[in-house]
Amino acid sequence: MSTLSREPFVEYHEALDGFAKIRKEMNDLINAEKLTDAKELFDTLKFYAAGQESVAMDLLAYYYKSGVKGVVPENYSRYIQWEVLAAARGNELAIEKLQFLIGYACDAIMDDEQYDLIEYKNDIDDVNVLYVLGKNLCKVLARDYLKINPLDLAQQEDELKPYTKEDFIVLRKMIDEAIPQTIKIMKS
């Protein structure tokens, strides 16, 4: 677990390396059927995620997405919540994973008539555009729409809650509503 850090911005390759190392450790425990040890590692990830560690948040999202029998139940809402929090903390890997959900919102921000102002005020260039827009959008989603913070989320009991179409519809509506608010914040 020494690869975890509490940096507010985690570059893609650093995030990927940390993610891959700890995922391998967890998967080795699962494959060896050391589920008690895997559950302990999962709880350790929750501890780090509660302390704002974005790679741990991304790992929690990964395991909640499909669940692991005997370790953690599938929970679509938790998957989205942890991934959004990781992206809001500046984890480039998490932002890229969410691109299929937030890509259209980033396009809408770039289509704003005052996008030049947004670029200038947020130091956006051709390389960091997705990351800056994605991070800001996810901050608004986490704070104002999902109303989540890592400490509270880490303390919630795990429960089985598979994906439903309604979950996606609600999330899409939140993203739609977060676009103008994100634009306003990025212009200020």
C-alpha cells in the first residue's frame, strides 16, 4: 500500500501504476481464496479513500462496479460515487474512466460562447482540457448533486445494489444540471 499518496492531482501514469499494483495484490488474495485478507485490504482502501487518497477511491470504484463474492457486493451507486470523488480529486485515470459519462458535458462546456475566458482562467491547453473540465464537473457533481464526501461514504455499510436503468437516468440528469453550474464556476 506504499504506492498510495494524498496528492491533490495524480497524473495518469502514476494513478495507473498505483491502481495496477494494488489491484494485483487484491486479485492475488481473491484468487488464492484468502477472502478475509482481501476484505481487510478493501477496508484499508476505504481508510485511505476517507483520507482523500484518489487512487484508493478509484480502486473502490473498480471493485464496487462488479463486486467480489465474499469481499464486497456489487453496488452501482457506490461505483459512481467513488469514481466521481476520485476524478474530483484530480485522478486522471478516474477522469478518463468517466469520459463515457461526462464527455458530452465537457463538449457542452467547450461550446460555451465564453469558452476563451474559461480556458484563460483555468489554464486549459490542448493537453489538459479533458482533465481540467472533468475535474471541475466532478467537483460540482460530488458536492452539489451526489452530496458525498469520502469520509461519510467510507463509513456506509456495504449493500448489494446492482445497476438499474433508473440509476443511469438520474445520473445523466445530474450531469445535465451540473453543466451550467460548472461553466459559471469556471468563469469566475
